[in-house]
Amino acid sequence: MVNLRCPVCAGALEKRAGAYLCPKNHSFDIAKSGYVNLLLNSSQGHHGDDKLMVRARRDFLDKGYYDRFIAAVADAAAEFTPQEATVLDAGCGEGIYSLAVLRAIEKAGKHGELLGVDISKTALQYASKRSPDFTLCVASCAHLPVEDGSVDEVLNIFSPFVPEEFARVLKPGGYLLRAYPLREHLWELKALIYDTPRDNPPTPLTTEGFTLVETREVRDIIHLSCNEDILSLFRMTPYYYKTGAKDQQKAERAQELDVQLAFGLAVYQKD
Ligand SMILES: C[S@@+](CC[C@H](N)C(=O)[O-])C[C@H]1O[C@@H](n2cnc3c(N)ncnc32)[C@H](O)[C@@H]1O
Ligand SMILES: [Zn+2]
């Protein structure tokens, strides 16, 4: 079972009709679209991905371009969970990985419960449309609304990496799956936009509190045959938000692009 905790007093949250309630009567309504907002001071700070980014990611991923990697994440997730598994997708976005992981766990003859956490309400509105089978919470990866040592597996798929917090919520011996871009990931997209594109820097993989069990790499070349897909890919990356109008126009004009995908997946076990 997913053990949610109150963001105010850290008491255990219980699901009642339409809300979660803690023993001190702090109450959090479940939104119509199915998520619960457990983010305190949500009017401050950053709100995560906005509608443009979430829709671009949903539209792009639904076309199957990242399917090989999504399948690799789902397979690894199912492999490293126990028979009865609680999985936390930290920074789950619009939920395509969450659903693939849940289905892979079921396919492996196991039972999974999945909690998707994201700081973006919009992302969770989209995630809730993917399936009614997961619990969704607006919260930060840095302050997960989950009891200590209550989760079997954490997924960290291109979202903020907060190893201390992931270690806190994991059971002893629990697993952390972390995605990261390899050197040449999206090279041609960067070459289209930037005059002097740079390789992705290597991701340092050693992490205190965890043992690196193994790494896997998935490579693919995808053919984008219309401007809509090129723009969706561009808009779901941080590059779109870091470039000026002149560089953005290069993507707006492009009609075709072959792009290298190069993903790393690190599997860690909590010490
Ligand atoms: C690149 S997207 C990845 C989404 C999803 N894991 C995927 O790969 O499709 C990063 C996600 O992290 C979320 N995010 C950013 N900062 C966050 C934080 N501090 N806590 C939780 N989520 C965060 C964003 O809203 C966004 O949905
Ligand atoms: Zn409380």
C-alpha cells in the first residue's frame, strides 16, 4: 500500500470520500481529475512543466518515438520489484512511463501499486487520463509526501535527482531506477537549433547511500517526418526555453529530421 503522509505534520494520511485526512485533521481534497495536491505554498516557487511542455511531451511520446526506452524502463522496473510492489514515480510527468511500469509489473505476474508525484498540476491532469490505476500527488521530489522506508522502487526519469529523499522513502534494499541522457542524445536537434552544439556532459553515477547495481543503454534513430513532431520534441526539452526567437525559428521551419536517441538507465540499490 502507498503510505502517504501529511505535508504539515507528517502524520499518516487516510483516504476518505473525496479527500485525504491526517489524525490532526489536516485535510487535502482530491481534485476532479483524480490527483491530490500535497504541495504546501504552491503559489510560491516553480510550478514544473507548463501546459505547452506537457502537451508536447504527451503528443510526442504517444507517437511511439521513445517506445524502446519506455519498454526498457518498464522491463527493468518489473525485474527489480518484489512480488508485491509499491513504486513511486518521482517527477512522473504525464504518466506514460508510470503506466508502462505498472503494466510490466502485472505482466510479470506481480502486483504493483504506483504513486506518481509531480510538481506540475497540469502534468497530473494529463497523467490521470492515462489510467485510473495510479495514485497521483502534486508534491516536490525534494519533499515526497510519503512515509520513511515505505517504497520498494523509485523511478527518476528525467526529473530532479534527489538521492537523500529517495533513500528516505525506500525500504532497505529497495531500488532506484534513474534515466539520464548519453553523450549523443538528441544531437541532430541541437545541431538544427544551435550554431555550435555541444555533446551532453557525462552524468556522474556514483551516489552516496546507494550501490550502483548496473547500467543499461538504449540507442535508436528516429525519423521525424513533419514539423509538428519536430516542434513537439523541441518543446519537451529545456532547449526550447533556453533559446531566443531566432533559434526557435529554425525548428519552426524544419520539415524533416533524423535524430539520435541515446538513453542511459542506472539501477541502484539502497545500502
Ligand atoms: C523532463 S519531465 C519528465 C517527465 C516524465 N518522467 C517523462 O520522462 O516523461 C520533468 C518532470 O519533472 C517535473 N518536476 C520538475 N521539478 C520538480 C520537482 N522539484 N518535484 C517534482 N517534479 C518536478 C516537471 O513538472 C516534469 O513533469
Ligand atoms: Zn497533518
